[in-house]
Amino acid sequence: IPQDGCVRTMSIRGMLRNTASVLRKTTTADRLGGETPTWSQVMTAIPYDLQPLSANERNVYNREAEQVSHKGYTDVAGVRHGDRVVCVGKTLTVQGIRDTDSVGRLFVHELLETN
């Protein structure tokens, strides 16, 4: 604690060291009756932090039969399950989303690297 007795905290935005883009899949019918998937950018340059899972976290997800390789953190709402996040040269699919405080100040994305 500083000498003045005030505890200083970093803002959530200040902890998000990178930016990310979010892609969302849409499908269009082709002329043979099938569907063609297309990934469209729905968000650009959102504040983001990407972290690989620790060995202990990987063990937990493996026991629960969930495929997750990274966690992503943002203060921007609107990312959906199945979206793709592009950050620091990696493309990752959103496997799960948690609102850590239930008021939308920090979202945790459980991600699986796709490239």
C-alpha cells in the first residue's frame, strides 16, 4: 500500500494489451441446394488480451472433455459462441463465454486455436 494509504487499481481496459477482430459465420445457399459458409467481420480493433492455458487449466478442460487452448479477455459485449477471434496472428473459435461479474465489465472467452 502506498504511503498515502490509497490502494490504486488498474482499469480493466488498461489490462487488455492487444486488439482483436471478431468474425461471424453466415451461410448462403448455393445453386445445388447446399450451403456455403462465409466468415464476415462483425467487430474490429476491440481491446483484448489473449493467454494460452496453463498445464493445470488444460488438465481441467481435458477432464471435462472440452477443447480449449486459450482464454481471451475483453470488456466488449456481443461476441457469440462459435464466433472466431483474430488476435496476435492467431485465429481462435469461441467455445464458451463468461461474464465474470454479471454486469458486463469483463468477459472471458474460452477459445480453441483453429490455425
